[in-house]
Amino acid sequence: MTDAYRQFSALMGSGKYREAADLAGQELAKEEGASAFWLTRKASALNRASDYEQAFVESRAALAIEPSNPYAILCAADALLGLQRPQEALGHYREVAAHAKVGGRARAGIFESLAGLGRWQELLDSLSTAPAEERYPWRVKALHAQGKTGEAMSECRQWLAARPDHPPALWELSELEVAADGLETVRARYERLARISTLPPVYREIYASLCRRAGLPELALKEYQKIGDAGEGTRVQKKQAFLMAKTGREQEAIPLLEELLTLDPKDIYLHSSYGAACARVNQIERAIEFYIRLMGTHPEEKGLYGRINRLKKKLAARPVKPGPGDTAS
């Protein structure tokens, strides 16, 4: 393993996908001829950065050099799926589904492509030979989409029997229960479960979500606060901040959103919520100052420049209030 590839892997592992793509580009420039290896690495990083169009370009360039390269085929499939072209992605995934090293990822892509195409029965048929852990979530999704709510709930319960209190299974089951029994019935059920201290926090999180959907944001915020106090990490804090920002508590949401953006400056949903909250309470200057500080600690996040410029334009376009000595003309 070369030093360059070690550095590339470290950047990918730390979520610095743009930097990883830039490094791959630099290694490409050093090669005398085009390198399928670094083209594929660049495509992989761009896919992770959600730049699917350019990822597809790089994948195609790699395949022009090595048409059977399974990693390049997989990268092309991932890019096509990201570009909302599931039919084309499906063909690429199927090419490498039997490959020893990328077959598992290709199978997941096949399932996602079939779901994107709404080919639910074909998806169910494709799952017959998949490992149970891969099969459960897709069977639940497909059965639910076919209107077979009872069968989907049964599948969810089998999933939970295999993995008790597994969050994805519990979230799916709660959605199915709402469809079958109604929001209020299910909310009351999860309220009781949320009070059982020996159960994991996911039950409280589902209850908070049901409260929010039922138009009870204050109850939801109380639950998010309890989960946060128990040290359950930033994911729940994000939900808490989003809900605060949407329910007239921008002054509380803004510092929390700033804290979360400092930890994860790539999160476009945090940026969207933060910008909107600052605009609603006339704190655009604060947002500009925050983004300037954030740019200092994360200079690789080039998108921050654009956010600052857009905020400055919004600030300049804001009506100027007349001063004490001004008179109307």
C-alpha cells in the first residue's frame, strides 16, 4: 500500500470526501498515462460527496481503460443511482453481483434500484437467497408498498426476534402500526414504552417523533431533551434543534445549530435550518460572523464562501429602518 493510498483511505475514513477526490486527482496528474485505479478512487470519493455527475464521468473514464474493472463498474452504478437513473444502475450492479469482493455492495444496489423502479415483486423474488440481515428491511419495505401491512408487520416482528430492540426494525414497525391502528393509538402505546427505564432510548425517540407528528411539539422537545441529557449523541440533538427552529424557539435553536455545524459542517440540512432560523429573527449578521469563524476551522469546506456571499446579499437587500432624524419624503 502506497503512502498516497494510505492518505486517501484516511481521508475517506474521516469523511473528507472532497479532499480525498482532490488527492486522487493529484495522483492522476502524476501518472504518465490515465490510471484506472486512481480514476476509480476519485469516482468513489465523489460518490460519497454526492457529486454523482462527476463521479459518473470518472467511472466511465476508468472503464474505458479497464472495461471489466468491478470497482469501476460499481462506482458507475452508484453514480447512476445517485442521478436517479435506477434502470441503468441495475444493469451495472448485476454485472458484478457475483464478484467475491464487491458482490455484497452490488446486491444492496440491486435492491435499492428495484425499489426505486417500484418493482416490488421482483425485489421480493430477488431477496430469496439474500442473508437474513439483508432480507428483512427490504421485505418489510416491499410488502408495505404492496399494501400488505399485516405481512410487513409480521416480517418486522421476525426481524426484532432475531435482533431485539433493533432501531431500524422498531422505526419500521411503528410506521406500520400507525398505518394499521392510527397515530393516537400508537402514540399512547409508545408513551408507555418510553416510560420503561430499562428499554433503550430508541423507544423515547419514536415517541417524540409521534408527538411531533400529532402536533405536540412541546412534548416532543421534552423527550429529545431527556435523551440528550442521557448523552445519546448529536443525532437526537439535530432533531431537537430542527423542531425548535420550526416552532418559534429560534433563539434556543440557533446556538445548538451552530454547535452541531461546528461538528459537522457538511450537513446541508443543518445549514438550511440555521440560515432560515437566523433570517426569521433578524440575526443574519450573526450567521455571517459564525460562517467566517467556521471557514477558519474548516477551510476545505469551499461551500461556506457561497453561504457567506448569499447572506451578505440578503443583508444588503434588507430594508433600512429610518433613523431618528430622517423624515419621510
